[in-house]
Amino acid sequence: MTGPFPSLGTEAPSGRLGAVLRAVGADEPVALGRTGPWLVTSPADSRRVLTDTACFDFPLDVSRRAVRRGAGRAAASGPPTPHETFAALGPAAVAAGRRVVAEELRSRCGDPGTVVEAMDLLRAPVARSTAAAALPDLDPTARDEIADLVLSWVDALGPVIAHRRNPARFSRVRRRESVARRRLEQRLTDAGEQHPARIATYLAAGTQVPIAAGAWLLVALAAHPGVATDLRAGETEPLAAVWETLRLTPPTWVTGRVSAAPVELGSTRLPAQAVTLVSPLLLGRRAELVPGPEHGEADRGVFSPRRWTGVAMRPGAWLPFGAGPHACPGRNLGLAQLLEVVAWAGRHDLEPGAVARVDQSRGIFPAPSTLVVHPRHPDRSSSD
Ligand code: HEM
């Protein structure tokens, strides 16, 4: 399933992504099917769904089958299920992860005219960075081995997630995924980890998403050479380019909860066990969360980091890292990794090698994400 990049603002891509974009102006929850899921559209309702844990439970099952049955979770009734949460990474871990991604990126694409897929370019640097932050006691060799196994698991998980129906337990895709997961968990156990399954999940969540975000960022910079010039001239903050990418193309463009009991959102009453979706991609196009006044309806679909210069409005109100107890614990590392991607881009001239399209199969990522890369000579002036 693909659609065109970069506007993603006014056109109507296929599938659920198209349905979400069509709902941008709405203020009440929108049912995307006869029995849901319900898409929440207002910023206040979105925040409530993610933070009001008495009314909205973390989902066990939001598969199409569960939504068709109108039952978003396995337990038929009862109190919200307790779920483990992850502590946010501290400053030392973030600094360690940032150092690794910077070192890993430094040596990549040294030859003029290198053609590269942004998704491939960022795989090892991001996986190693996240492993360095999460597993600070490991030596670099063990860390890199684990990062490779995380990537193998993420690759094997892709077809399972993208499958239209839940693939059968003994299907080829499931078996491949389970072998990759067991290899990773065994390596984590060998490295002395007490909770290998939990760490494996953590590492996988912190690998695929920042790779996709970084790839969107590079694709956007290649498509907007004026922004790259502004960045070099210091007229745009690198962080503004990061937020603008997370606004237009947040890799986790939709996240879900399940109503624990019937609940009112605005004047809409959702039944119990209703799969309720919050979309950072939708919220990032809401007029009240994106700076104006010169930025009209169509402009909110345009990549323009400058819109964040000199405004009081705070970026991130569209929840690209979620909110509440299950908000992203790797937020600060993710932002640091993306800042290093901007720094790498500043040392190169980037051209789009193909029209990037939106792959909706696991979150959203650009496919293809082809770039033609020319290293910049260190003597070249900042704005030429
Ligand atoms: C740009 C980078 C990233 C983005 C945009 C991002 C975004 C998100 C979002 C939207 C969620 C779901 C929140 C919710 O449902 O309320 C999430 C969850 C999560 N993220 Fe990230 N993330 C990023 C980087 C990372 C990194 C670097 C790590 C690990 C070091 C990480 C680990 C996790 C984990 C473990 C969860 C699950 C939290 C839970 O269920 O309690 N993420 N992330």
C-alpha cells in the first residue's frame, strides 16, 4: 500500500491512512467501520484516551478480527489489565546512544554520487545506538551482535505485522519470526540479561521507529534543498526540522487503546471494549497545533521547519511520542538520534533518487527512500 510523498496533506492516500487524513477537520470521534475502530479527532480527547487509564486500557488485541467482533481485548470484562511500563531513558544513556549514532554515521557515504536507501543507511547506526543506550554495560562487540539480532527480528516481524489476517502459528512467517526472536533472547540471556523478552521488545520498539523517522527526515531534506540551505546558514534550528518530520510523517502514525467500559467522548458514546485510535499524524494537521497565520489549510501538509521559528506554539502537541504511562520511554534518545541525522545531512548534498512513497505496512516509512549523496567539501561556505 503506497501513496505519494511529500505533501501527505491534502491528497487522499489509500487504506486507513486515507481515512485518517479525511477526518482531520472533525471534532467528534469517527467510526472507521461498523463496529469501530473509533478514531479520536480532537487534541483534548486524544490526550484523554492516552492518559485516562481508568477508562482506556492498553490493548491486548486490536487485530481486524477483534475489531469485527467489537471486542478490543481478550478479557470479556473486568478491570483494566495491569501492564508493565518502561522507565524513560536517563541523560547518561541518551548521551551514550547519541555518541554511537554520531560515530556510526561519520564514515557512511564517503564517495560522491553514492546511491543509498535511507532506510538501509540508518539501520546499523540506529540499532547500535539504541542498544548502547539500553545496555550500557556491554562491550561494543556484544552490543553490535545484539543490534544485528534486533534488526533480524524486526525484519522477521514485518511480514507478521503486515499480514492482513493474523498468520497461523506454524506458518512460515510466524516460524521465521519466532526463530529470530529466540536467537535474540538467547543472546541477551548470554549477556546476563534477567528479562530477555522484555529487553528484546524494548530494543525492537527503539529501532524500527527511529530508523523510519530518520529516513523520512532525510527524504524530506533531499526534497527540500532550501531547508538544507537554511539549516547550514543557521536560519532554521535542526530541532525544528526534526519536529516538522515527526509532525508530517510520524512513524507511529496511529496508536490504540480499548475502552474499559462505555464512555462518552464529546457527544459520542463509545461502547465497552471499543478499539479507540489516536493519530499523531491527524493531530499534526490541526490548525490549533500548527503555527500560522500565513499557513493555511493546504500549507499544513507542507514540510516547512521555518514555521517553528519565533512562535510561542510548542512543537510536539500532536503527540508523536504518545502520552500517559505508555508514552515513549526513548523520546529523548529518538530526538538525539534525529539531530545526529540532521548533522550528517549537513555534511552532504542530498538529492532524491526516486519519488518516496508511503509504506503503511508497519507504521509508515518511505519506500523507496532512495538518495543520491555527495559529501560536501569542508571548505564550502555554509550557504552555497
Ligand atoms: C523518533 C523516534 C521515536 C518515536 C517517534 C517514537 C514513538 C513512540 C510512540 C508513538 C509510542 C507509543 C506511545 C503510546 O501508545 O502512547 C512509543 C512507544 C515505545 N517506544 Fe518509542 N519512539 C521513538 C524512539 C524510541 C526509542 C529510541 C526507544 C528505545 C530506546 C523507544 C522505545 C519505545 C518503547 C519500549 C515503547 C512502548 C512503551 C509502552 O508500551 O509502555 N522508542 N514510541
